[in-house]
Amino acid sequence: MSGNRQRRRYDDKFRASAVVMLEAAGYPDKKGALEQTAKHLGMPATTLHGWYNATRNPPPTEVRSEKKTELKDLLRNEIDYIFGAMPNARPDASYRDLGTVAGILFDKLQLLEGKPTLIVELTNLLKEGSITPEDILNEFADTPEVATGLFESIGLRAVEISEA
């Protein structure tokens, strides 16, 4: 059995799509986004990181821009569809489930457009000291899973905060 592995070749469109997927996953701000995206694509994280940082065979700027535009259009269409489907989807899916999906897609669209997401904004306010974790817990008292998700995304546990 030979120890030589054939090196995989990636075309410009694949590399551009991978980098855009990485951006939509919240990289570099979201912990674990690089590893998760690389795993999803079945490729080494170091290769994807090199493409993202333009240190190793980066995708052409125009192809990357084209792929980003395509993904933003797909996300906008999906968000429009979800909001249009909400009234009729109630028997099959909860309004909350549809709203959650729409929120996730909206956050990805914000990331691709270089705008902050709710999580990024709240994280920045926490770091600045403009708000406290207790403020967030109070604000999201009716939807504690939102607060929990925010705290987890920045490496905190809501239980630790509520006990403090």
C-alpha cells in the first residue's frame, strides 16, 4: 500500500465559494467557524485559512465577489420566502422555528455585507462595558435561549452569569 496521497485540486469557483462560506459562518470573529466550515467542505482547515488570508492560492477577487453576490441573493430570496410562508406554514412548523431560520439567514447576510449582527453588536457593548450580562438576561427574559446562545458564542455560560 502506497503512502502517497493524491493532492486534491480546487478550482477558482470552489475556492471562492469556500471563502464566502467561511465569511458567512462568521469567521474570523466566531470561534470554531474555520474548523466547522473546513469539515463541512471535507478539506484541511489550514488550506481554507490560507485562501481566506490570501497567503496560499487565494481565489481571484472577481470570482470571490461574484460568489458573495450569489450567496447574498440566495439568502435574500430565502428570507423573503420564509416571511411569505410564515402565515401558511404554521400547521407544519412553528412561527418561532421559521423566525429562527430567518434570523440566522439575516445574520449571515449581515456578515457578508460587512455589517454587525446582533451577537456582534451585543458582544462589542459587553466588551466596552456599556451593558452587563445581567442587562442581556433581563432584555431576553422571555427568550432565554437567545441570551444563552449569545453567551455561548463569546465563551460564557449563562448559568455562571446568573449565579454571579
